Amino acid sequence: MEKVKRRSALTALGALSLGMTTPGLAKGEVLAEPYKLQKKTLKTDILVVGGGTAGVVAAIQAARAGRKVILVENGSQLGGTTTTGGVAFPGIFFAWGKQVIGGIGWEMVQEAVALNDDTLPDFSIPHGRHHPRHQVRLNGQLYAMLIEEKTIEAGVQIRFYETPTSAVFQKGNWVVQTVGKGTSTEIVANQVIDCTGNAYTASLAGFTLLRESVTQPGTLMFQIGGYDFKSLDLKMIQARYQEEIKKGNLVKADFRNNIVGLLRSAGDNIQHVLGADSTTSETHTKANIDGRMSLLKTLRFLRTLPGCEKTKIIDVQNETGVRETYRIDGHYKITHEDYVTGKVFDDAVSYSYYPIDVHDENGVVPDHLKEGVVPTIPLRALVPKNSRNFLVAGRCLSSDRLANSALRVQASCMGMGQAAGAAAALASRLNKSPLEVPFADLRKLIEEHGGIVPGSAQKG
């Protein structure tokens, strides 16, 4: 009996102590246990890693074809280069008076143009040596919301803030481990499409990658204002700029040694961030910091100039856009010669149309295609060597550097994204690997969803 009394007394004392150390709770508040990591296993037909330009289209295509799809994106929104990167002009869709890239990507672009009361370029007028005349300008944030809506409507499960940590092929399926905010997830998928832009998932899977020793610079997109360009003394400004470069206060390569170009463009796609690499959190952090610090230093310099004292930043993207990192070593590597001659492959699944566009520390001089040339993309370039049930889409496709400098643009990535989504859907349905899918069936599926396959009737 004495033991029972003593135990009761200790219990009461413990409750009293807890009450004394616990802060007073407001109405509706409760003491919550520490957050526990949520671990789960998910099964799907197709896993798309990367919700950028190619990944969104691939995921929607696969889902519209009746497959169960999970889309993993380590950022906070879809759209990649077009939205987060701020390059909200995803051309080019027409070549030599005919539409060469259509389908799901074009559907989304048209809706974004209509909802923002924008106007499409007149594609019947040749762009000549000035290809931006055929670029479609979008409201990037509106576009991000629209494509998110379409992805959800297609039935795709979106998982933001997650990134893969391993990818293993077991018993005919891929087992991909991902981590995110408070989550640790095992995703079992029959087919995987790597749309990371960096071939990151392909690397985790053990496939060989290609990379240049020196990659193209990235660009932080921004907009500046607060000055009247026509009233500026441009010679004086350029001279002052050169003085600051000689003193080491500014870096010549940051704005292509062209401060006048910066002021004229008001920041539109003019900056260069040397060595920009989005492959890992560390390299991506550096790219973002380098881009922002360069802009900040230059802004302070501009505000010392007559006529530019009120220069201000109107808008700036959250991330530095990256042009080039890793590419897969695929069953076929698209070469510069293939691209500029418009080689039509037997397994061509989409077109690409853009000048060769290699940026370096001095800037860029586009090398335009000869009249009538429209390059094509073979399915083999989207499949790593020695792989099963695995595709890529976007700038990490198998290609040499010169060809990749044109293939990487958004419209081209949309076309190959749709092809990859269709190939994965058929492969999943037929229990095959993508290169085993009957090509006639693949062509039919892409065309059923509005895509344009080389050799098929092109839209006028």
C-alpha cells in the first residue's frame, strides 16, 4: 500500500514538474512531438525526374497515354528554363514557313499567349539572320501555373522539393530513392525518364556521361530601369567601364565586355556567369551567388554614371540559368554535321530548329542553318548505352557540343520530351525497353497527341 502511495506521489510530482516547465498554451495549441521523417514506398508505371521544359511534356504525354506517372522536381515550380530560369521565349516552333514542333508543348504555349492577351509572331515572314523575331514571348509565371494545372489534370503526381539519391534496376523495374523536405521515398517504376538537364539520374544509374572541359557560361535573367538610354553618353560610359575592368572592380566576361549592350537590353539575356553548373547543390549555389554578386556590383557602378544615377532592378530571377553540363553517351550521338545538314534518321521522333549557339567568355555569334534545313532527333539519342527501361529528354541527350548548343533550346526539348513520354508509355504497356517499341506505334501515339514526327505531314 505504501508503494502505491509513493508511486502516486511521484506521478503527481512529475505532472507538476511538467506543468512548471511547459510554457502556457494558448487556446487551440497542443504540444507536438518532434517531426518524424516520413518513409514510404510508391509504385508507378513511369517516373519522370525533372519538371523543366522536357519533363513536364514527357509526364503529360505519358499520363495522357494512360500510364500512371510520378514527376519529381527538386524546385518549387515547373517549367525550368522558361519559368525559374526566366528565359520566357521558348522558340523556335516554325521553320521555313512550316510548323516543325507542335503537340503538348505548343498547346501550352498557345494557351499562355491567349490568357495574357499576347500576340504570336508572324511565322510566314522569314526571320533571316535575326531568329529572335520568331521567338514567342511568354509571361513566365503565368506559364508556370498553366503547365502545373495541365500536369495535374493529366493525372500526374507532382512531388516538389525532392531529388533522387540512388537508382537501381531490379527485376525489370527501377527502384529510385529520393529525399525531400521531411520525406524519404522509394519509388518503384517500370520506366524512368531523366529530364534533369544534367543527366543526374542517368549518372546515379551508372551510365556513362560526356562533358566538356570548359562549359558554356550561364545567365541570370533580370530587368533594370530608371534611365533614358537615348540620352546617355555611351562613349563615356564605355570608357568608364573599361577603367573599372582594368582596376579589377568589374569582370569583363560578366557582361561580354559590353556595358552599352547591358543598358540597351535592360538586362535581357545579356549576363554571363562563367562555369555555371546546376548539377549539385554546391555547384548550383555557387552559380546563383556568382550571378547575383555580379549584378549587384554592376548596379552600383551604373549608379555612379551621369544619367544612370537612378538605375534600379525591376525584376530578377531566383536562379542562374545553365546552358551546359553533362550529356549521356547514347546509342547514337548527334553530331554537328548531322545537325547542320538536317540528317533524317530512320528512328527520328522529333525536329529541332535553332542556330548553332555556343556561348563563351566573349559572347555568342549564332551560326544559322542553311535555308530549308531542319534537323531531326533520333530515339537512339535519348537512350543511354547498356540501359533498359530508361530514357532522357532535354539538353542531356546524346550529342556533341556544337549540336547540343542548338538542341538544348526549349522548343526542341518539348519535342523530344513528348517523344520520350510516348516511348516510355508504350514500353510500359508492352513490357519492353524503349528501343524495342514498334516505331510505327510510337509515331502514331505522338501524332495522336499533336506531335510532329519527321516524315509525317507538317502543319502549314
